[in-house]
Amino acid sequence: MNESRLSRDAVAGAKSDSDRSPTHASLRIAAMNLLARREHSRAELAEKLGRKLSGQGDYAELLNEVLDRLSEDGLQCDRRFTEAFLRSRCNKGQGPRRIIQELGRCGVESALVSEVLSNSEIDWYEQARLVAIKKYGEEPPKDMRDRARRMRFLQYRGFQADQIGQAIESA
């Protein structure tokens, strides 16, 4: 009886050691949990899952397999992430330059970003005008100092110089 107890304990101990190393299924579940909250770029998922794996060895190949499979299954798509990110940031009043910069930080390829931006039907001039009106109202700038303040604000939001100029002139 003691022998069977020892063998069960040994098996349980071995099982818990193997459970600590990530498997394809455990990485996939972790990735799906992240994707259930919001869209992620492939690079973001790799970074977040990589943090979970840090100190456990080199699992880069396993991680790439999981990410490839998620893409094949349609659960992760950089294009879908980029489109959702663009909509989200436009709703927050951000301009194209800032959106491009943030997508670059998320690890999205610049060619994909350019394609999604060019295919979007966003009127950036109108977007800049609406952001300026929301912040400052429809009154034109009182003086050069006020004009410069408005320009800096729109520049910080990521709008281009021509978009800013037209937004301030039409306000």
C-alpha cells in the first residue's frame, strides 16, 4: 500500500513539473484569453506571451507555431487589429501621424498601415476641424498666441500641417 502511495505521489510530482512547462494548448488558451478582451497585433501577442514564458527556457518556435495557427484559424489578424485600432483612435480625435506612430509601436508593418489608412474613408481635414471645435469652440483664434496654442494641440493629436491650417482657418 505504501508503494502505491509513493508511486502516485511520484507521478503527481512529475505531472506538476511537466505542467509548469508551456504546451501548445496552454499557450493557445492564454492567447485566446488575450484576444477575447480586444484585438492584438501578432507582435503584441508574441510580447505578452513571451513575458509569461520568460525564465522558462526558449520557446520561440512553439510560440510562433501557436501564433501561426491562430492566424490560420482567423482568431488573430493584423489587418483586423489595424482597422479596429484606426476606428478607436479616430473616435478619440487622433490624427493620422499619431495613429501611424502608435501602430508602429504595436509591431504592425508600415505597408499594412499605409494600405489600411488609404482604404479608410476618413476625411482627416474634417476630423481635425471637429477636434478643434470640440476643444476650442467655433470662435476663431483671438490672437497669434491662441492660434499657436491650437496648432500645437492639433499637432500633438497627430494631424498634419495642412490639416491643422485648414482646421484653424475654418473655425
